[in-house]
Amino acid sequence: MIVTLEISLYPLKDEYESDIIPFIQSLNSNPELKVFTNAMSTYVKGEWGTVNNVLSTALESLWSEGATSSTVVKIIPRDLPIEDGFFNL
């Protein structure tokens, strides 16, 4: 099943880029996923098992390094057209 996920990572420190950039890079490292990032969040699309495994690994890696963050994740079990950047309603 293809899922579309939106994730926003909010590190609880002033130098937040040092947590966010490696996190997004770890999501991008899997060629089976489509990853799109904007200034507010990152969208990930792929097979549910792959998305779930990559996300779990990325978060565990971040947290095991001592990072503290608020993380907001929305998952929709559909193949949404995130490549277009917007929806025509």
C-alpha cells in the first residue's frame, strides 16, 4: 500500500539545522521513497513498510544522539500528488 506522509521536526534547541538536515538526508537516502522538502515540512511517499522502516530508523538515530524534538507526523494511506506542490480543488 502506498502512503503519503508529512513530517515536521522541531528540535528544541537554537541550532536546529544540525538535527533537521541529517534527518532529511536519511529519508532521502532510500531510493524507494519520494521525498519533497519545503520550509515548513517534508513529504514522503512510498510503500508503507518502507516508509515506516526508514522513518523509524531516522528518528531512532536522531534520538539516540541525544536530540530532543517535537515531531509531528501525518499519514494518509493514499498516493497523493505531492510532486505537484499543490492540489487543484
